[in-house]
Amino acid sequence: MADPSFLEQRLDASTWPIAAGDAIALLAFLLAGTLQHWPLAELRADPMIYVYAAAPFVLGWVLCAPLVGAYSPGGGSAPNSSIPLAIRSWIPATVVGLVVRVAAAPNRGFEPVFAVVMLVGGALVLSAWRLLYFKLR
């Protein structure tokens, strides 16, 4: 029997409900942040504003979460393993998101407070979602 690949060790199909909830929680968090800077009427008129705001961080999450193990067998077993994996995945995902955001729109600049809000806010949202998941499961 062949050894499983790196990604096969990091992805467990039974964690799909957590992955779906992570996506919803992150998209809601990113929408809330976007609404802090853009009126709802403008977002309705031009939904690409939200896409441009959220896409770098969604990309960061999609790249980093599987590599860190957010959806590994241990990632779906209990909150004391799942929540730390989400936080450890969100840290590099945020860095990737910030780098992509600055590279894609260098005229927007970089605000350290924005990086802190993204790191802390995303970690809190993911942690709250995963805690709720295990409480309701």
C-alpha cells in the first residue's frame, strides 16, 4: 500500500461541513468589513467591489487551510484541535491575502491596523463558527 500524499493526509472528506461553514463565516466577515467602507447601495450597483475585497483573503484561505491541516482528520474531531488549526491556517491566509491585495492594487497602500483587524477578526469568526459547530453537532 502506497503512503498517502501530503494533501491526502491534510484533507478528510468528513470535514466538509466545517469547510462549508468556514467559507460562509469568512464570506460574512469579509462582507461586514466591506460594508464598513462602502454603502449597501453601491455594493448592489457594483458587486465586484465585494469580490475585489474578499477574493485575496478567500484565495489565501483556499491555499493555506489545506496545507496547514484545517481539514485534516484531526481538524474535524473536536474543538480543542479544530479551532487552533483554523487559527493557524488563518494567519498565513491573511498574509497571502494582504500580499495579493497590495500587489493587485498598490495604490491602496497598506495599513497595519487593517492587517490586525483581518488577523484578529478572521480568527475570532472562524473560532466562533467552529465552536458553534461542535456545540450543535
